[in-house]
Amino acid sequence: MRKTAVFLALMLAAGTALADTYAFGNRVISSGDSIGRLVEIAGKPDLVTPLENEYGAREGENWTYLRDGKTIVFTIDTRGKIIRITESR
């Protein structure tokens, strides 16, 4: 029983660690947040790029922010939710 409880606790902790996050100052954006929250915290993006599948149907957008020499890309699905956050220099 004790091993099961420890295993479940570790799985819960690992699940939260898998979420993409990015901090703008002391405020954090995570995958699953809405674009409304993103605009509230980060402002309007510097670049919006549509994402289309092989047939030309819209699958979402990439919102790109250029901050402090970094490029932060938020991939947004068609429901307006953040599904991925990537950062590069």
C-alpha cells in the first residue's frame, strides 16, 4: 500500500513537470492557458504565423515574442489554448 501511495505521488509530480511554462517577469504562462491570459501578461505578439495541415486547413497559430535576445514561440490551437512553448536564442 505504501509503495502505491509513493508511486502515485511521483506520477502526479511528474505530470505537472511536463507542462511547458515561461515567465514574463514574475507572472507565468503555461501550456493550457488561453490566449487572453497570454495577451494580458505578455502583450500582443511580434509575429503571428498561421499553421495549416497538408490540405490547407487551419490547425492553429504560432505567436512569436522577441524578448531580451530570445525568441519565444507559443503554439496556439484552434480553440485559443496554448499547446506548446519553445524558446531559442
